[in-house]
Amino acid sequence: MKLSSLIIALFILSACTTTNNTAPSPGSLCSADSNTLDSQWYNQKHTYRLRHGGILQLREKTIPITGFMVLDTNSTTADVVILAGLGIKLATLKISQDSYKIVYASPVARRIPHFFEQCAFSIQHTFLKGFPKEESPCSMVNGMREYVEETLEGTLHSRIDPLSDSMTDKVLESNNKIWTVQYQGTTDINNTRFPEKVTFNHITRNYTVILRLKSAEIQ
């Protein structure tokens, strides 16, 4: 009787030990190895003047562009001027996180289907919204810190390189639409990190924007 009681007690103790030995929470996997995200441009409270060169690709049509942006990270707004080849102004837009206003629209831009909407959409998700927070659920995936956030549009995955503490990409997964943003390289402006190259790809609309940072300064 004593032996059977001892076996039962050992079995219960073993079960309790296994139950209490839980794996670290997703957040703790990142916090142990992470630095702060304070050096990223989207966590600053400054206004920057940025100049980009790149392309807009709308299905079979490719348009070389130059973009001038006044990016206010305090109010999360952007004033954007888009030029085509030979310095022809295509559009001037005032963009916030969830809306935009057309200040100027050229006849050429007006002939491009959804041009203004898609330009604003790409700027919003590239520069103004959807950035990870330290408290967001996070885990290490393929050597990257991956933050996951449920939004109204779908599940947003944001990845940070733990070595440089710089964002590498964002991916939105949704039943309605899927888009990706890839950030490559960094440029340091007064201890603030900006991506050297950004590729925005709206998969379902077959729309791509590729921007290379040419200059940046605090206004």
C-alpha cells in the first residue's frame, strides 16, 4: 500500500513539474535579444525633407519618378510632390495615415487608373503606419525579430534585423488584399535610421513602387 501511494505521488509531482515548465511567451523571445526601436524614423518627433528616385510600375507600364517628401513623424503626415521624367510634375498630395488630398493633378496622372489612390496607399503603408511596437507579440523567425499584429485589414508581420535593429520588411496577410514592403540598407540622419531602398508591392492590384533615398535632412 505504501509503495503504490509513493508511485502515485511521484506521478502527480512529475505531471506538475511538466505543466509548470512552459515555453517562454512570444514577447519574451524578442525582448531578451532586442534593442529599442527608438532609432527608427517612425519613432521620432521630427519633420524631415526626403528626396527619392525610383519607378512606378502599373502592370505593363513603368514610369520613372522623382519624389520630394516633407515627412512629419510627429503628426504622421506627408506632403509629397511626384515628378516624372524631364521634371514634369505629375501630382502633389497631402497624405495622412488614413486619408489623402490631391493638391495638384496633371492631365497625364489623371489618365492613369487609380494613380492617386495607389500612390497615397503606398506612402501610407511605407512611411506612415503599421510599424512594430516593443510590446507587440514577437518571436525569432529565421534570425529576425518578427512582430505580429492583428489589424482591421488583416495580419501584419513586421521583421527587424536584431544586428542592425533596422526594419527589413512588412507583410499584410488578408482575405481581401495582400501587400508587402521591403526595406533594404540604412542611412543615418542625425542618429535616425532611414531605409536606403524601399519596394512596395501591391500583389492583388499588380502595382509596384521602388524608391531609392537620394537625400534626407531635418527640416
